[in-house]
Amino acid sequence: GAEAVATLPLPGTETKRDFPRRKIGIAQEVKPFVRFWARTFDYMLVTGLVFFFSDIQFPEADPGMTLQDLLTRTKDLMQQPEYQMLGRLQFFAMLVWHVVESLMIHVFGTTPGKALFGIRVDTIDGRRPAIMSSLGRSFIVYLLGVGLYLFPFSLIAMTFSFFRLMATGKTMWDQNLKMVVAHPPMSFVRILVAIGAFFALITLQSLKF
């Protein structure tokens, strides 16, 4: 009765503690798409360097050529030795990149793509990952996280990794290697910088075509 009424806060006197906290969705906490674009930037950077410094001339559409004709020409060119060599060079470049990535994470805790989005990788006690742990993480991600970027393995690997991250808040490799990925909120300025960096990278790659 009266005692219960007396304990109710008067209108306008409520504090933040009187209201239930709104829980942040796990997607906002683990930011799977921010991680995806950070890794995509790194891979685009490596791929762009390989294409830019190669002697391969990519096919151009002739006047009146249909899309089917262009695809047919591209398919025929991919059978040539120099294009097959480019594919092997790209695969080797990715292997080398994951060694470089592990060194960057060991020394700096980040990579160009991760730094662009403010992402850091540390151990659960806040230290830089050991070199072997960092190397293991890079290659586990390459194999199980993105499926060597070979279709359809990449689609299967990324789908599984996405749902596991959403369900548990951790990827398999970070949980097993006792690492944490920190990603602060994306500010408007950082978003603009990220868009500009992707645009600049795409523009540099387009110079080859």
C-alpha cells in the first residue's frame, strides 16, 4: 500500500540505474563485417601489387564485343602459360603475405587493413602474440577462415566462421590460441578514411587494365 508507493521514484528524479540496461547485439560487439573488410583490404593490397608489377595484359573489350565474347576470350587467355604462372604467383604471394601478417601482428598487433579499421590483436593478458602463435593464427585463418580463397571452399569456410563468431563471440583460432580482437567503435572520420583507402586501392589497380 502506502509503503510501496513511497518507494517509487518521483517523476523526473529517476537515475540511469533505475532503468534496465540495453544489451548490445553480439554483431555490434564482435563486428564480423568490420573484420571482413579489414582482411579484404589486406588481400586486395597483396593482389594489387602482384597484378601491378606483373607483365600480364588483361583483355579489353573491342567495339561491338558482347559480354559472352569477352568472357570467352578471358577463358582462352587463362589457359596460356603466362596466365597460369600469374595464378601460381598469386598463390605464392598469399603464402608470403601470411608470414608478413604474422610478423606485423607480433610486432605491432595489427596490419594495414586492421589499422585502417582500428583493429588490434593481443593475447588475453594484453600482450603482443608470440611469433609462433601469430604465425599459426595467420595460416589457420587462411585455411579455415577463408578457405584459401578458392571457391567453393572459401564460401563454406567464411559461412562457418561467421556463424560461429555470431554464436560464441569468438573465432575458433582466437579461442584456441587465447587471443582477443579489439575493435573500437567506427567514427565517421574513420569510415570516410576507410572508403577513401579502398577507392585509392581500386584506382591503382585499375591503372593496369
